[in-house]
Amino acid sequence: MRAGSLGASIAWLVAIALIAAVAPVRAEDEPELEQLRRAIRESRERVSRYEREQRGLLETIEALDRSASAIERDLAQVRRISEQARKTLKRVEAEAAEIRERREVLERAMSGRAVALYKAGSAGPVRLLFAADGVRDLLSRLNTLKLLLGHDIDLLERHRIESAALLEAEARAREALEGRDEALAKLRERSDQLKRERAVKRKLVARLHTDRASERAALVELETAARALEETLTSLRKAPARRADPKGPSFASLRERLAPPVEAPIAKSFGRVVDAEFKTETFRSGVEFDAPLGAAVEAVAAGQVRFAGWFRGYGKLVILDHGDEYFTVSGHLAEIRVKVGDEVEPRGVIGTVGDTGSLSGPRLYFEVRHGREPQDPRKWLHLRDTG
């Protein structure tokens, strides 16, 4: 139907364009001509919109999530740069304060010497020498004058060095300040970009929940994504992981005793889901925890990471192999903290709760699989709050 609508719109657009091109234009026809032009513009907009909507909803969601994820990484880097610039500025300002204090001490000493020299007058050293009682006293006074001269030269040199150091410190402070301001400006820019990406996603999801046709299309895409995940798990089962000798109890023996991957109530349960309006039936192979954004997601048992990355419909996803064809799946993650091949201990953090690929905001999607069969996680987890 969508392809037919698109073809009809294009044909209608071409026909109107040809009519507008060959028809003579008269003064009294101006209003009609403007209407035709407006109709052509609207038709072009509709064609563009149809073309944009050829992209699947989950693909659009993933594109937005990937963009937001890239911005978040850049944002984290800019925050580190900003913090480093702030620390550098603080350190340099402290150094400059110390240099100023030392220079002030020198300037007070130089001021005292200047007053003494002024009081002595330009003939002071000569009078001091001629007042000597003998050769020994003369030599002693010459040595004293030499020491005073050396002291004055040292004061001037130290003042020159401290002044140069202060100028350098102030230049570094200005550079650090500029770096901090530049980082803060970039931080604001990236934050605004992230807000825009999230706003687009919110609008898309809101439209999904009010447009039954879009909701049905999303349901079909989600079913396709679920089949793709099942195929991935089947391929992992057929290619067993090379693991060290497993330690501790087997996964099967931990039934009903596994700590949940996150402390949160279950918002969507495992099993059959019947559409209230269309009476269509689907099957949810896992559960969704209504967990806060950024909450730590833990491995429910020891296992090896077999998949860690983006997966259409599930956002950022981690699959753990627990041996004996038992797998757990954690999706919609904000951050993945493991890589393929990692051995994970029970309660080891594998990522954080996010909303990547999610149509319901921050959630943790969680599956337990044995071979090809999805298991009800409630029958495996020891839940304090069953939701």
C-alpha cells in the first residue's frame, strides 16, 4: 500500500508539473497558479516524507541511539578535558600566588635597601671608606661594601627571575582558562545535540503509541528482531565457547536462586502477549525490568561473553554463555563494560541500564535460554519484589 501511494503521488506530481509548464499564464489566473504551485510543493513534501518513512522504525530508533551514544562518548571526553583544564587552572593560579608572594618579599627587601642608599647619599660609600682607622679597617669596609653590592645584585636578579616566572604562570593560566572555556562551550554544544536526539526519539515513540498503524509495523519489526536474536543464539550454541574449566555450581543447579541482574521490579512479563484491539498474539521471550537509567547490570552467574554490541531491536546487548547450552541476554544497555571472550564472575558488572532500542524508556531486557528454548526468568531468579 505504501509503495502504491508513493507511485501514485509521484505520478500526480509529474502530471501537475507538466500542466503548470505548458499552460499560458494570465493575470486572472495568478491565484489558480499559486494554488497549483502550493499543491506541487505539498506533493513534493509528501513524497519526501513517504521516502523517509521507508526506513523501518527500529532502524530509525537504532540510528538515533547510535548518534546519541556517539555524542555521549564525545561528551564524556569533553567533560574529562574540561575537568583537566579546571585542575590545571587551579594549580597554575596557586603557583602564581606563591610567586607573587615571593616577589613581594623581594620588593620589600629592595625597598629597604633603596631607602638606606638614599639616606647614605651618593657619597656614602666614599665617606665610609675614608672614615677607616687603618688598612685593616679599610679592607673590612671594602669587603662589607662588596657584600652589600652582591646582595643588591642578587635581589635584582631574583626579582627578575620571579617576575619572568610570574609572567609565564599568568600566560599558562590564561591558556588553561581559554581551554576550560572552550571545553565548556563544546560541552554545552554536545549537551544540546544530545537533547535534540533524545527529543526526536521521544516524538517518534509518542507517535508510535498514538498511531495504530505505526504500532502494528513496529510489532512486525520486533518479531523479526526476536527471530534474528534466536538465530544468533542458535549459532552460538552450535559453536561452543572455548572456556577454562568451569568453577562453582552448574547453571541448572542455580534455578530459583539466581540474584536478579538489576534491583528493579519487572514491568513486562515473559510469555504470550495479546493485542487488546487487534487480538493478535505474540510471544515475549524475556522480561523487562523497570530500572533507572545508569543502574549497574550484573551477571546472574559465571559465564563467558559471547556477544557484546548493537543488535537491531535490542540496542546495546550482551549475551553470556553459562555452559551446558544455557545463555542469558541483557538488552537496552546504555553502556557495555565487557568484551567478547571475557570471563565474568557472578555479580560482575557487564553494563548499565539504558534505553537503546527501547520503545518504553529506560529498561533492562533480560532472557534466560536453554538450547533453543526461552525460559521464564521468574523461575530462575530469586526476586524480592516480583513486580
